[in-house]
Amino acid sequence: MNAPPPSQQVSIIRNLIKTTTLDTKHPAYLISSKWLSNWKVAIGFNNFQPKDMMIKEINNKELLSNDGLRTDITENVDYEIITSVVWDKLYGWYKGGPAIKVNVEYDEVEKRNVAVIHKTNFRIYFKEEMRPFSFSIYQSIKSIKETACKSFGVDPNRTRLCDFPDRNRNIALDDSRSLKFYSIVDNDHYLLLETQRDDGMWVTVTHRSNNNNNNSLLSNSPSMQTIIAGASDPGVCGLTNICNSCYLNSALQCLCHTPIICDFFLKNENWRLQVNNDNKKGSNGHVVDLFCELMHDMWSGNNNKIRPSELKNAIGEKAHQFAGTSQQDSQEFLMHLMDILHEDLNRVKTYSTVDPVFGDGSNDQKTAEMSWERHKKINDSFFVDNFHGLLRSRLICPNCHKKTIVFDPFMSLTIPLPIPRTLSPKFIFVPYDLTQPRIEMQLSVVSPATVPEYVEEISQRIHRNVKDIVFAERPPNATILNWRSTISAQAPCYAFEIPPHSEASVFACARLVAPKEINNTPVVTELDGIFLVEIPREDATPEEVQAACEQRFAPFWKATPKDFIIENENLLEFKAALCHDIKSNFTEKEKMKARAVIHPLMKSRFDRERHLKVVSSTPIEVLLNPDLIQNTENFDWSLLRQKEVDVSEAEIEKRKKVTLEECFKIFQKDDVLDMNNKWHCPHCDTFVCANKKMDLWKAPEVLIIHLKRFLHTASSHLKLDINVKYPSLLDIAPYIIGPKDEEEIKYSLYGVIEHMGSLGGGHYTAHVYHHLKKKWYSFNDDVVKPARPAAAHNKDGYVLFYVKANDNQKKQMKEKKPEKIEVTEEMIKQMFIPKIMLPIVDLNNRTHRKSSSRPAVKLQPPAETVKMFDVEEIRKNIFRSQQLQQQQQQQQQHIYQQQQVQQQQNGNQDSVKNKQDNQVKPENH
């Protein structure tokens, strides 16, 4: 080995890492993490001193198996990826190996070059044949198609590759894209190779997973976006889960079934005139274009499921947290998507600076109008018109005490839930005042409770204001306390009161000890070890520690109350065994000697916690003069080891359900902003924890209510599994403080996003009302089922979708029983319409795309809409009536045939003829 000195190696490799990156023109190399880690330690690569240890040759053998590179290895655990120049340098110095070379390809989703460690297995169908292939997910669709065509012996110029999940044809794949772009990354995924006929039609002949006898799928569209995945009713279409995309699917189902959105994108041919192609805040119209295509695909009636990969990737380009495969929050995704759609349709072409609007409460109407006008100057779109409401916030500054009124637009109304309370573990509250008793407590607190919440509950329990506390636990037989950020049930726990103090002060735990005799041997034993002493500063001298302890324990040096009786057995035993004859080096009047067990005092290692910054991990031992404390006239024994037991458990209100009305009341309560959400007061120009109260001023046409199930604080993260009861018809009027034209403002529920599982992992589903079929459906990714209306009201509701109800909906919701009506012949004819058709939709009129993605769909709606009765129920009744008529006709035919046979047997032709004239023949229906 001819490696240079360690310092030179560090300099050379650091420079190469800094100046070179992965390049698609050159391979990358894998190197053992174990070997590389040892090398870094030996040469001092991470700013440490080099160690005198032998560096062996590179050993990558543990990364390999008999079949090549192991499939179970992980980057940064088993191996690291380095550039070819770094490998060449390390290999030149240390030799070894073997060299593990991998290709570098471009990841168009993450916009960077990546090393391809393993290829992914795929199965490609062509006609009735299937063959296995292995490709990189970063490889272009064109190169994959060419490889498949070569294998099947097909001209690649007349073919295209399609996604084929579960052997159901999905979208055609663009040659210029990669598999990663479409989120096709799983092993053994199916792909489909289609050929084009001379007349332009695409032909596929293959086995299908559904029960469809027609194996030949024909499409007359040359578009790369054509979708033929099996017929279904319009709007009854599932969405394929693309690597944890259930959050996306549930949000899209609710959005795509919003009646006003359906009208805008499916009935309105001129919506494209509103696309803002130059708005950098949006996607230049790309996302809204793909969203419209998805809407058409879902409502065409041609698909039972769709893979929304293009839309997902386009959204991921604008909001990078949605670009990967990790689970995300459905409500957060919904807001990002709606915001992008709004910006893509924003009618405002040029932006101007607008000043914020503040009010003082004297004229809220004028302040609200000015705030809305300000909002519309920079935000004016279909989504603003129908989904944006207005909130009124009243803020009071704790410094200048001035009131400020602010009006803010909202697209989703976040409503807090009541936080469930639980019983804390039992603990002992230790007042700082030595004359106050210690109290054993068990509190009703939110779970997990913060220190300020414990402070508030303790203050209410003891009927005085406690400023701050700090928790500590004392394991059995331990001589020191362990400071904790919250209460633990593992060991006896204490909550020490912290009095107001200077910033330089530090509080240490003090043990009161004194000498006593055990088997004629003097030993130092603890009287009590549950005291805090305020030391003036962390680096206090021994003299300062002594003075602080003398001041702290001054209340002990007075006579014990005459009516006090020592009941604590340990104290009785201790007092009897006090050893006052030993030479303890006390002067006659010296009361105590204090010393820090470790000097200087050290602050707790929990300095990250504000309430633990003031405590020291160094205990103080206070040795008491045995001659003085034995005399009850000199020492108050009543202050030792005494506690007032409060064993009454706090009552917990067990609530299985809460109503949406209760949640709105919590929403309207006053609140004080925490340290992480300070507000900038325009009067005193400072950020403050203001007192804030929010109210609903104006509700939009479509009201999206977000139930705040997930709580994130500095100390905890949890999900509230509370069953919230929400109505099918919501009267929002009681919660609106702005102008109202009606006493009742009713909203009808039409969609629910549900989250099942815990905070760390779960699954999103949706229940959606189909406004054309007048039915509820359950959407669980690509599984779609009819659902009862009650199924939309479940304990997992997370985001609620309400639309302003019309007069008919209000009336129907009030009626307990459906109105009985007479079904006329004209109504019956209307019932025989096969299905409610979509309005005319022409996708060829897209002005900002070079070519249409699918042919025009010409579907005429029924001339007249049937109202005031259940369409499906009447269909069923008509079907039953038809069945009954058929049965009667069959019975009559059977009787007629039997009579004919009998007449022929009698041989009396005249009689037969006469009888036939009198026979009852079946009617033709």
C-alpha cells in the first residue's frame, strides 16, 4: 500500500467529494460502510485525531452473494455510494475489492442523478403471451418498449406501452417519461404492449383478470392518455393506490364528486379560457389540465378504476412533500391541490402590493368588506368564488392591551376537538415553603400533559397560584433524584415548586443527614432528602453553598410545636439512635455543614427543556449538628417527612361521543397564543402571545370542515380517537357572526374523508354522495361499493364536505317519511331511461394543449328530471311488476298447452274446435 499520510488523504478525498458528483456518463461504485468507517476513524476524517491503527485492504465481499449483489443490503448501513474518481483513489491506495460498479441514471421526479443498485422485475403482456423483464425504474419508457418489442419481434414504431395493474388496462405511458414518473416501482408489476392497426386503432388481445368474455380491446383514439379499464357507472370509479397514496385518493374522490366542480369542469366548455398559464404560483395550467382529464375519465363510464400517477407527479413538482412514496396528511394534500388549482385559474394576471387591513371593532362590516376586497385583488378564481370564506379574529396585546380585529380568508375550517383527559400517575407535590405540607396528588389532565397544564391543575387543587414546577423521580434506595420532563409511574415521583428567581440561579436537591449509631458504629444517615435549595449561581463557592443552605433551612431552627407527635417510624428510630457523642467537628453554635457532592455544581443535562434549565444534577449534602437537633426546643421535627395525603382520585368525564356543535363552541373560545405562534402587534410593533378569539364571519358555498384529530406540541404528538357526531344537514347560522340573510343557513353533507389507525401509520378512505345516482358510495382506493347513508357517519371522520342546501334538500331532510305520490304513466316511461347521462363534453376544444387526449364524448342529458321520489325504488318496483307479468304469462301459456294436448287425445275435432274458441289465450305483453 502506498497511501499518503492521513492528513493528505483527508484533503484529497474531501476535495474530490466537493468537486465531483454522480454522472450518467460514468459509473458509481459501492464500498463497504464498515471498511469506510474504519478508514475515516484511522485517518481522522471527521475532524478527530488520527488513530494509530492498521488500515486493511478494501473488503466488499460481505455485500455479495453467490448470485451477485445481495438484495437485502441498505445504503448508509451496509454500503455507501461513491463516484468513480473517489473509488479509483481509494483503490489505488489500499487495493482489495472486489469493485462493485453500478450505472448512474437521472431521476426525473427528484431532479438528480442516482445510482441504480438493483433493477426491478416486470411482466410484459403482448397479445396472449407474457414474458419477464428487469428494468431500472429510471429508464425511459421508450427504451423499455424497444427492449420488449425486440423480444416479441414487433416493430416499435407501431406499438405503445401501457400500465397494466392487476391485469386491468390503465393509461398508456409516454415514451419520454420513466417508470418512476408514473410511480410504477413495485416488483412483478404488469405492463401491456399494444399495437396499432392501419386505421389508427390500438388493439390488445390478452387474458384479463375480470370476467369479461371479450378479450379484444379496441380504441379509436391515438392519444397516449386513452384509458380503457372496464366499464362502470359514471362517477363510480376507484383510484389505484400508488405507494401509500390513499391520502390522495380519498381527497380526490371527495373533490371530484363535488357537484359544483362537476358542473364547472364537465358542463362548462369555456373553463379553459380562465387558465392562467403565466402564474408562477400555480403550475402554468398543467395541474388543472390533468385534474380535468381525471374528472372526465372518472365520469365517462368507461373505467372502473384509474391510476392517477400523472396528476400525483405534477402536484409533487409543486409541493415536493407529495413527490415521494411516504404517507401524507390527506387534508394537507387537499389544501395544496386546491391552492394550485386556484392559482391555475386565477383571473388576476398582474399582482400589486396590498397593505394589510386592521380594525378596532368599531365597524366590523366595513373592515370585513375592505379585507375581502384586498383578498380579491390578488386571489380571484372559481375556487375563491365557491370555497373561500372569511374568519374574524379578535386579538388583544398583553403589552399595550389594545384590541385588533383581523379578517382572514379560509378554504378549510379547522375545528378543534375536546382533548380527552386521563388520570396522571400519583405524585407528591412539594411546596417551596418548608412550612407547607407535601401533598400526594392524582390529577385529571390531558394526555400527555405538559408542565404548564400540571401547574394549572395543581394551582386549582391547592387554591393558590403556582408559578412553575419541575419533576423528579427517586428510585428505591437511591440517594439522588433524577430530573424528568414529565411524571413517570416507574418510581416515586415528585413535583417541586420553583419560586420566582434570578436567571443566574440554579436549584439543587439537598439531603438532610445526621450521624447515628448502628451496632455501636457511628454512620451518617438521611433524615429527609426532598428539598430544593436555590444557589445564587452555577459556579458558586463552598461558602456560598453553605450560606444558601443556612438561609433555606432557617425555619428548622425553632422549637417543635408542643402538639406535634412524630408518627413517622423512620424518624422515631432515627431520633432515638442519634449519635451526639462522636466528634463531628461542630462548634457549639454551628447548626449545619453543607457541601456539594460534586463541585462545581452542574446544571441538568436536560437543558433543552425550559423548565429543567434551573435544576442541577449535583446533589447537596447538609450535615446537621446532632446535639442541636435532638433537642425539640432547638429543632422543628414537624417539618420532616410529613405529607398530607390526598388519595381522592380525580373524576374523569368519560365521553364516547361529542357533537360537531360542541366542537364549534371550543372553536369560538378565547385562547392565548403559545411561544411558537406569536402574533405581531401593529400597535407596539412586537411579537406577543396575544389573547385570541376566532369567529366565523362568512361561510362559502362549499364548506370543508377539518376535524383537528392530530395534535403536535413541543413535547408530544398524538391522534384524538374521538367519535364526533356530525349531521347530514348542518345549520351554520348560529356560528356566523357576520350579516345573515336567513335565520337558517343549511349545508348538506356530501363527502367524508376518514382516517383509520394511529398517528404513526394508518389508512385513508372516503364516503361520497353521488349527486346523480342519489346514492352514497364507499371509496377504498380502487374498491368501490354502495353504502348506506349512515355509513358516512362513523368514528373515523376527518374532513367533512358540506354544500349549501337548496330548498328541496332542506324540506327532504326535515321529513321523517318520504312523501307518497302517484306514479303516472309518463313517470314510468321516464324510469326506463338506462341511466342519467352526462352533459355534452368535448375535450377537443382544449386551447392550451397541442392535441386532445381523447375524442369528444357526446352524451345528452334527459329532457326532464324526475323529482320528489326515489328513482331506484321505482325502478325496482317496475322490475318486480315485469317479473310478475312474465310469470302470469308463462302460467297461462302452460294451461293453454295442456288444454290442447287434452283436446287432441279426445279426438273430437268439432268439440276441440268449439273448445278452442272458448279457450283463454295468453295476452301479448
